Amino acid sequence: MTGDGPRCDDCGGPGGAEWCAALFGELLTLDYSRREPWGPLHAVSVACYHFQHPSRAVSGSGPFYWSLLHFYLREGRDPLIAVTQRARRYNTHRTGGRKPGPDDFPGAPPFPSPAAPPAVYDTTIADVAVGGDFPAEGFEDRVRSWATATLSAWAATGP
Ligand SMILES: [Zn+2]
């Protein structure tokens, strides 16, 4: 992809919005295989894509994903997995009668609610995908860059 091609309206990445959607579909397939290194980072990938593509996002889940990404960058992968598994158990069995929410990942700054979301990010899903197939080598490092770029762009929209 060169700088002359179509760009995604949401994240500013190369190839256009349909290319981002196709890459995300590819990534979800890898996630649902539950294999390393993709599966354990599924929640982080969904959160990053959500924030970078607000026009496709599920409304109301912003504060949850915001808290989750901050928790991941601060605490790391394994604590994140422990919390998401616990939250999922609540959700599956409904023993606690509640869904996972922002409170599961304490310590994040307040969620910004900008009038207009960011349209440019230092790292997009195209960077994480490299050639389009999300190679395992360096995948977690690229996801971390994706998360960092996502939060810093959103934080910059704040008052
Ligand atoms: Zn995009």
C-alpha cells in the first residue's frame, strides 16, 4: 500500500474501511482458534478496533474497553486474562447476576467523550497485520503499540 491509496475514514489506515474490516475478520478467526499469541489478546484486539472504528462500534461499551486497555498497558497480559476469565464466568453462569464492566479494571483515568473521535493513529490494524496475516512473531509488541496509540489519541481529545 502506498500513501496514494484509499485511507480508512475511521482509523486513517491504508486500504480503506473495507480493508480494515477484512483484517479484523481475519484477526477474529485467529482469536477464536484460541491459539497463542492471538487468542489471549482477543479482548485487547476488540477494544483497539472498537476505538479506532467508532462508526462500527457497539454503543455504550466505550468505558469498559477504555478501562480494559488501561489495565492491559499497566498490568500486562496475564493479569488481564485472569480478570477477563473471571468476568466471563460471571457472565456465563450469571451467578453474580452482572456483566463485566469498567469496575472490573480499576485505575483508569476518566473516559473521554469527545464530540468527534480521533481520525489518525500512530498504529492501526494494518500495522498489526503486517502483510495481512498477523504473524505470530512480534504480535504482542504490535498489539501493545496499537493499544498505546489508541489510548493516546483518545486522551488527546480530552478537555
Ligand atoms: Zn480503519
